[in-house]
Amino acid sequence: MAILSSVLILYKDEKDRIQLLNEAYRILKPDGILVLNLWNDTFMIRNSIRVSRFIGKLKKDDLPKDFMGVHFLGKDVSHMVKYTGFEIEERIKTGQLMGLLESLQYITRRKYHRNFGNEQISGLRSPQNIKKDLFSTVSMEKYKFLKGFYWFLFKINKDMFSWMNMYILRKK
């Protein structure tokens, strides 16, 4: 038996996260698998958020406290799992391009100024070029250097932008 959890453990309180993992452990058969897909706490995403919040404070912007964002370091997940009886079989870093996009949206502060539900997506023509497509979502010309710098860093080390981690946990 297997359980798949996609970004389910978003509780701020670790006690609640452990309780959720304990419940998954309880209902799984011996040797069962839990697949967790969690937001990753990477250097680039974390610091893009910090810089954007600092700029927002300087400009006296009214920024939301968070976006339900609970980003996890590997050691945080290991710590939670230690108390539940699961063992981590594998950690797979995923979503590097999405992490690049998220980092750019935070650093340019577009993440805070979206008009949810009003984005016009249908009928858009895309050049099917990853770099052009990504940059068009953060289209402000004044950030051209920043976008190029982030792309350069991405090409050097994609895992700096890994937005998600998939954890394969096995019930002992």
C-alpha cells in the first residue's frame, strides 16, 4: 500500500506535521510507502524572499505575511521522520525551473502583486523556448540583468533552485 501526499504538510507547527505523519504510519501496512512532495528550502528561493521583503519594507508596501509557504530543509524532514517510525529511502530534487520562476517572481516582487483569477492564459502564444517562456512571466525590462544572472546561476547549479523535494518514506 502507498500514500501520496503532494504539498500536504504545510502546517506551521511541527507537532501538527508529526501528527499527520503518525496517522499515515498508522494506516499503512508494514513495509508500506509514503511519498511526500514538499516545498524545498533552497538558498536562492529563501534569499529571494528575504530581499523582496526587505525592499517591500523600504518602500512601505503592504506585503502578506506568507503564501502558506512552509519550505523544508532536508534536516527538517529528517527530524520529523525520526519521530514517526518511517525511514527515508530516497530524496529526489524536482521543479528546478519552477524554483527559478518562483525566485524571480519573489525578487522582482511580482509574487506579491498578482491579480488572482484575472491572468489571461488562453490564447497566449509561447515560443516553446524555456528561457524565453520563463522570462516572459517576469517581463519587466528593468530586471533584465537580474533575470540573466539568475539564469546563469541556474545553468551552473540547477539544484540551487530545486523548488520541490520528493521523499520516499517506508514504514519500518
